[in-house]
Amino acid sequence: MKRTLSALLAALSLGLPASADGFYTVEAQDDYEDVVFNVELAITNQGLVIDDVSHVGAMLARTKEDVGGAKDLFADARIFSFCSAILSREVIEARLRNIQFCPYNIYVYQSAEEGAPVVIGYREFDEPTMAPVNDLLLRIVTEAAEAP
């Protein structure tokens, strides 16, 4: 609880809105591709390697008619997956079932609505032993959102 509270206070002090449902998001001021670049840079600045980029927006657009979708959801949406050997070892040693949380993800999306902002976010883990990962995700989102 103390780590969650500290992450929440850090988010609020940086002007990042925190949600009671465990999803933390911030609206970025740049265009979509610039925000994507800032997220990639913020991840690699932590010494991490992006394992995968899921192009969720493109997949949903491509399969819309096949599944009976009536509208476009996103102008674009991607999920960046990555892991930290150091933090993963720490949190998995603390609780073996934390393996289920690796890799970690940060998402970037822009809804299909005209003039919609670009959103950066992540799902906070409510498992207390995952607090170091929550702190990492908050640092990455903060850096990406504050990039010039």
C-alpha cells in the first residue's frame, strides 16, 4: 500500500491522472508518431529492450468487418512489451507467481474520434511485491509524456 500510495502521489505531483481502477494514463501533446517515438526512447533509456510491439489498432481495423464491428475504434494503437531482468528477478523471487506479469506493457493510442488526444498508459499491478515494476512503468510514462 505504501508503494502504491507513493506512486499515486508521484503521478499526481507530475500532473499525471491516476485512476481508481488501476489504469494510469496521461494525454500527450505531440502527434501520434512522436509520442510513439518518445515511449520507445523512454523504455530504452531505462536500459530495456522492447521485445514486441503489438499493433492492436491495425488488427482491430483489419478485422472489424469479420467480427461485425460497426465503427473504427482507433486512429492508431500499439502496445509495447518489455522486461527487466533485474526487476523480474526481484519480484519473482519475492513471489514465484509474479512470473505471470512478465513482460510489462505500456500502451499508446489515439481514438478514431476527430481531434482525440494521444494517450499513454499502463495497468498498475495490485500485487504488493510488484511495486518496483509499477515504479518503473510510472517513470517510463512520465518521461515519455514530458519529452519535448
